[in-house]
Amino acid sequence: MGDYMGNSINTYFNKIFFWMFIGLLITGVTGYFISRDILLLSIFLKGFYFFIIAEIIMVIAFASVVNKVKPTTAIIMFIIYALLNGITFSGIFAAYKLGSILVVLLSTSIFFILLALYGYFTKQDLTKFGIIMFIGLITVILVSIINFFLNVSGLEIILSIIIILIFLGLTAYDIQRLKDIYYMENNSDKTNIAIYGALELYLDFINIFIRLLSLFGRGRD
């Protein structure tokens, strides 16, 4: 029985990380190829805030219906979100050197893997830390919005460091929570849960990557 459960949870997490990787790949490839076309890049950057709003709506919609839709629908929604994010990512490929992006991507992957392993194997209950990190994230977002108008020198660097720490913590928290959900859910087909888990970890990864890039990325001349 123990071996069976072990194999099952491995399959569950394999699905999560597979779809997370597919999402990141779609985002990266979309952003890269749009950035190579000046006309497309110009068109999409003009609608930057439209796509940001569309992404937020997609995440909220996904969270609302993830347990009600067919697995195929959940996968399609996730892919659409990754494509939308790829459009906004085109600006990153246009602004930073590709070599710099790859170095930061590798660094993000290392940090992410370490915290994911911690979240999976730790015996410590991370629930209370998850709540604290969520409150911290909301606070940082509000401060970032205020700083957008005030433009306080040096504050953006501090906020980036805090956001990196928060999402590293959320990575461990989300992994542990997804593990707990696996054992609590009676539904044998956990595809939808895995897809939503992939979205959560995708968002953790993306936010760590963006903030590390803002700190250490080298812009194009």
C-alpha cells in the first residue's frame, strides 16, 4: 500500500511539474519570438496593461472553476494564460540581453528547486508562514503601487528583495499544501488539481525570476 501511494503521489507531482514546465516554455518561446518582430512587439506593448488585466482575470477565473471543468478545459485555460504572459514577457526579451536572462533563469531554477525540496520533505507545518507571507505580499504590492507615483530612490530594490524572499517562501508553502491536498482529496483523477498546482508554482517561479532579473539583469545597449 505504501509503495502504491508513493508511486501515485510521484505521478501527481510529475503532472504538476510537467505542466509548470510547459507553461514556462510557452511563455518563454512566445515572448522571445514576439520580441524579435518589431511590429508585433510595438503592437503588444501598446496593449501591455490590457494583457496584464486579462492575466489577472484568467487567474481569478481559473481559481473559481478549476474543480468544475473538464481536465481538457483546465489545460486550455492554463495554456491561454501562459500565452498571455508570454506577450507581456516580450518586453523583457527586448529590454535585457539574452545571456543575462538565461543566467537569471538558471539561478531562479536553483532557488526554486531548493525551496520546493524543502517544502516537500520538511515536517514543519508551513500553514502559518503561508498566511504571513500572503499578508506580506499584499503589503508589498500596495507599497509598490504607492512608490510607482512617488518613485522613492532605492525603495524598488528593497521591495524586489522582499518579494523574492516572499515567493521563495510561498514555493515551499505551495509544495507542502499541494502534497496535503493530494492526501485529502478522494477524487482519483487529480488532473485539475495538478494543473492548478502547476499554475501556482508557475506564478511563484515567474515572480522570483522577474525580481532577480530586475536586480541582476543586464540591459541591452
